[in-house]
Amino acid sequence: MAKVLWFSRHELSEDQLADLKRIYGQDLTVTQINRTIKSAFELKAEIDEHNVIAVVAPLPLQAEFLKLAGEKPVIFCKNDRVFDEADNTKVNFVHAGWFRIKEIRVDFERL
């Protein structure tokens, strides 16, 4: 059984959950963490208890999740922005798939 840790301010949409079940099987549980953290190391115990880590976070935080997860998949979902047909000033977000993060490399210099 897949145990998914969902680190996000938003609940999973029905489409996102259905797609997770397609990927990891129907028998899965999702635990959401919806709070501000300074470091993924604050969630080490939760990461250790789950076998899939799904995150919505800035790149440096994603890199920390990736390091802590080891061989466990760290994934994120992509959403397309689609203008509402009835009100073209309104944007809807449509699930466009899950992606596994394999590596994060950030190269920067002080200005």
C-alpha cells in the first residue's frame, strides 16, 4: 500500500487523487501537511513514515525533501492555467500530471 505525504496548502483535487491511484494503485492513503516550515528536516519523521513524498514548495525546499527521502519518490503535480469559458478574466487550474523529481541543481552567485 502506498502511503503518500502531501505537503501543500491545498487539498488534493479529485483529478490529482485519481491520477495518484492510477500511478500507485487504488490502495493508498494520503496524509496532508498544511503548515509553514523553514526546512524539510522539520518533517523528517513524517517523511520516514511515508513511501511517496508529494510536494508543492520552492526549489530549495524541494531539494531538502529529495535529500531526506533517499530512494523514495519525491513528486509534484503540474496544473495548466485555463481561462474560464464563461468569464475569460477567471483562471481555472486543470491537473496536467504528476512528475518525479530526480535531481535539483541550483547555481547562483551573490550580486
